[in-house]
Amino acid sequence: MTDRDFRLDPSPAKMEPSHLNVPEVFTTQDQTELNYTHFANKDESVLSGVWECAPCREEIESYPVHEMMTVVSGSLALTHADGRTETFTAGDTFFIAKGTKLIWEITETLRKFYMIVE
């Protein structure tokens, strides 16, 4: 982790297991979830890094943070409260506001860059 400018590496060798998802949300036998935080401020209210996760599906009542993401590889479908579904694949950048209600479904192992602000 660094406290100065840096280039985000989409495949850092230092990725470690992450446990943001509970086992029940995974939709295949693969339950791989990895993370590497490139930056965190002192109180971790701002985070930036790379995250990878196997296919999963989760209904989220209130997204816990403000998050901007760029998909490096894989595919993610977000279904909004109004029923509208958007699919994001490699190269797509999108934002989810804190408090958003949605269904988060990774349909193909996802690797993304993220910038989180609590």
C-alpha cells in the first residue's frame, strides 16, 4: 500500500484472500475472492485497489459506500430498484452511490479497479 501517487496494477502479485461475500452468495463451486489495496487513508474512509471475485449474486438493500469502478475483466450485471439491468464488461467504468438498492450479479469472474469513499 502506498500513500502517494501510483499506477494501479490490474494483476498485482500481492493479492490476498478477501471475505466481503458470504459463501451463500456464490453461484458456482468457485468461491475465489481476492483483493489488493493500493491506497487507504488513515481512517480507511478512502480506499483504492483491485478486487477479483468469482460469480455470485447478492440483493443489496443499501450499498454501503460510494464506489467508482472500472472492469478489468469479467462481467457484472446490476439490476436497479426500477427493474432496469445494466451489464458491465472489460473497459467499462461506472459509479454506485451509497444507499443504492440493487442486485449485484457477477456472471463471469470479475476483476475491477475500485475507488471507495465512505
